[in-house]
Amino acid sequence: MSELKTDPRILRTRKLIMDSFIELSGKKEFKDITIKDITNEAMINRATFYYHFEDKYDLLEKVLSEVLLINLNCDTIDQNELNEEAFVQIFLAITNFQNSLSNRCHRGYEDTIARIIREQLEIIFYKMLLKRHLTDEDQALKVNAIMLSWGVYGASVEWRRNSKIPPEEFIKLVIPHIMKGIEFETL
């Protein structure tokens, strides 16, 4: 089955469905988009859609996750240490992702977007914390990763709502405090 998933035809069809959904999301609210709309836009049949995705909610989640991962450039971030530069890079990626969504997405996405961002950030922060802390306290690192993911996501929401300064300046206001907390844990 894994050979099928890497078949170029399958990958192209999956991308076609995702691109069609993104196109439709710029024209309609999510709740108004139907499977028929997606299949018509992609010029595929329903069975093909359901081969790739469970339903439109599964499609939404996969599209948002993929777009976020592209913004985060996870390969680059995975190589980084958890330091000021990494926090700035992650924060800029999250704010850029949210800004790009606000241009083409409508109401109804917020909870899904928030969950996907926090889940991806948690994975990234956990990996970075593991590099920094060679410890057996895995649960503590997981909780730290959760707190960092919620904090960075919350800061990005606050920046979008109220800030008049660039996102890089905004996050740099708190990085020294975050880093002191992380440094304190290593002692």
C-alpha cells in the first residue's frame, strides 16, 4: 500500500484536490463548500475524492497542515537549536501563515487552524527541547513543548489583533523571558 501512496499519479490527484479546495475556499465559506463542488472543480469523481480523504473536514485539516509545514520550513527548523533566532523564525512563519489564511479563508476555520498550529508547534518544540535537554524527564519536556506551543500561538493571535509593530519586534519583547525559563530548567 505504501507504494501506492508514492505513485506520482496519486500524489498529483491529491494535490489537484487540495488546490481545488483552496481555490473554492477563496470563493465560499467552508460550511457552503460541498464534495460535489470540490469534485467539479478538480474534475474528478466522488470515489476518487473519497479514496484520498474521508470528508471535507479531513481535507481541510490536511490542506492547513501542509500549508503550515511549508511556512514553517520544518527541515530548516529541525536543524535549529531552541534559541532566539528559532523563536523569531517560528513566530514569523506562524504570523505569515495566519495572514495568508485571512486573505482567502472565511469564518469557521479558527478552531481547526488553532489546533493544527498548536499541534505542529508542539512537535517542533519537543524536538528542540530534546536536543537541549538530554534527560529522562520526557513528560516534563512534553509539557514544556505544549506550553511553548500555546504561548507562541497565543502571542501570534494577540499580535494579529492589536499590534502596530512588526511581528519580529513583537516576539523579541518576550524572548529573553522565555529563554531564561528554558535556561533555568537546564540547571
